[in-house]
Amino acid sequence: MEADVSSLQTAQRLHPATLLQHVVSSLPALAVLLFFQSAGTEAWISIGTAVAYGLVALPLIVLRYLRFRYRVEPQEIVIERGVFNKRHRSIPIERIQNIAIEQPLLARMVGVAKVTLETAGSTSTEGTLEYVSLQTAHALRQVVRSYQREQDEEATASEEENARGELLHAMQTGRLALSGLFRFSLLYVAVIFSVLQYVEPERITNWFRRGALHPLVETATASPVLAVLTTVVLAVLIGWVTGLAMNVNRFFDFRLWLDDDKLHKRHGLLTTRERTVPLGKVQALLVRSNPLMRFFGWYRLEVQTMGIDVQEQGHQVIAPLVNWGEAQALADHVYALDAPAPMERVSSLTIRRTFARYSAALGLVGVVLWYFAGMQALWLLAALPLAGGLAYLQYRYHGYALHGDMLYVRRGFFRQHLWAVPVERPGG
């Protein structure tokens, strides 16, 4: 679907590939519904479910596509949608902070993109165009920029033209893999163990016993302690591998440009994402790290902006893995990053309060274990000194400093955060 600047001022439909995208995205729900039907269910029930899907879901997808319209006017973006109740939404041009462009794998294959409109002062997406052609997505962003800058020139740009500017940071493949080594995700661990609830344990045990891990499986099953340790090691290994995969998928080919008064970034493997961060909207810098990252001298640099998408948790990553010198060089384009050392410590009462929270959490776990395991729950008392040590570490690494025109706040040990907040915003 071709689109130029003038055509965006008239009512537009989404790209026809939107129908394919929505059909494919609805199939997992149908698959889950069929999966959880018992094995003894009559075949006609499954057939009826599939027929109902075809008679209800597919027409709704088509109607939603036919009823969706959007247009870009000099003062606002208008979106009309709704199958049974028509809804009209107007998004003022001056409030639009960012136009994010995302391309999942299937969308990239057919040349379309998802466009989300984010506005200042909002914690959620104001509008979504799912999907338009990639050319239309870039044209829409350029038109909005031209209206915001009160320029009358026509703007059409390709992907390369949108990325034009000073390249500030490009993440090489080696560093991308290295950044994944510091990531750990329990999400897929929980998913895997949840799925295993529907699989007979004997099948899993027999599968391992027939393989090269036969001696290890026999040893682990002979000792409950080894069985627990093996499960923990397996969970950690799965968490590390899945964290690595998620990190590579998210930050593949990460590039950051300085485009006038905006930071423009593009990254992603299965889903390519493009975002623009207006420098005037940045409220603070955030440096994240953990003990392993700090030991090797690596950090993650983010910026916090006004009205950012809630899915990004209020922050935008502008450097997934950099050393301190690189972090300072990138931060100079926003605010100076010169945290003093040492910092002022907070009150020592923090130790008592943190220890009380950890003890309360252990007590709650202890009550649950006491109900199921009886006296064995008393082993949790051995964790109280550990809770005290963690409380002290939280206190030791919690500090603040006022240096120049910046306020620095550091907090956390295992997940350390360093905030750099300007005391007075420029022009404020």
C-alpha cells in the first residue's frame, strides 16, 4: 500500500496484511482451547470449536479491519474504530512525544509495521496503527515532525533517511553475546515447569534414562538432596540460556543516532523496533548494573522521559552494555554523568527496616512450610543471618550526592541503580 504525504490527510485504511496478522495472532488462543480439551472428548466437539472460530472470530477480524480509519491533520491525528460501537479519537499533534515503529517477524516478511503513538504526560499508548506499510509508517512520522516544527515542506523518507544523523553507538555481535551473559530470566523457567505439569513424570524420567545422562539421572533419583540440587542447577541453566536468547532477540543490531534534538534508536531480531527519544523530554539518567557486571566494568545506560510507554517501565535503553567511559560520553548528549565517590550514606535505620522486611517474608514462607512440612520449616531460621547480611549490603550501597547541578542517588546491591537527576531543568 503506497502512501504519500497528501494522502495521509484523507481517511486511510490499514494495510490488507493486517487481516493476515490478526488471524495468525488469534490461532494460539484456538490451539490452547483445543489443547486443554480432555483426551476423551468427542471429535465433534473439537470440530464444533473450530467451526465456531471460523463463524465468529474471522468475521469480527474482517469487520474490525473494515471499520478502522485514520488520518493525519495539521492539528491532530484522528482514529475511528469499532465494530458495534464506533469510537472517535483525536490525538493533538503537539502532545505526541514519540512515534514508535515495530516490525515483528511476520510483519517484516510482508513489509508492514506497527505504529504506536505516545504522548507526553501519559503512561499508556494513545493510539495504535496495526498495521501499515513501512513506507507509510516513516511518512507518518515525518509528517508529524514537520507539523510540530511548523514547516510546510513535504517530507518523504526511507528507512535510511530516518536513520540519518550522527551515529553515537553501535552494538557489535561480540558485545551483544557478552551482554546476554549478564542476563537471567525466570519467565521461561516458570513456563517450562508449568507445561511439565501436564506431562507424566515417568515419560520424562524414562527419556533421560535412555540417553547419555543415564548415570546422572540414576544418581540424582537415589538421593533427594542431589535431586533438589539437580533441579536448581537445571533451573539456573534454563534461566541463563533463555535470558541470553531474550537479550539477543531484543538488542540485535542495536544502533543509536543523534538526530537534531532527538535520540533515534533501532534494534531487534525477530521484532525490529524504532523509537525516538526527544532530548527535551528526558528527566533523568539511569545506570543499571549487578555485582557480576560491576566486577568486569560493564553498565547499562537508560534515560527516563515524560509520558513514556508503560511497557518500557518508564525508561528507554540507549546503551545495553557499555563501560563507564562510554556511558559518560553518551550521557554528555543529555546530562553530564560525573557521580562522585564516595557518596553520603543514608540513615543506619535502613538496616533495621530492611531486615524487618526480609524477616517478615521468611516468616510468611515459614508458616506455609510449617503447614505442609511440619518441623522441617525450622531450617528457615538458618537464613536469618543471611537476611541480616543482605540488609547491611543494601544499606552500604544506598547513597546520595549533590555534585554540580546534578543529584545522584544510588541504591541496590544485586540490582544496583544509579540515578542522575538535574536539580533544575534547562530553561526551567
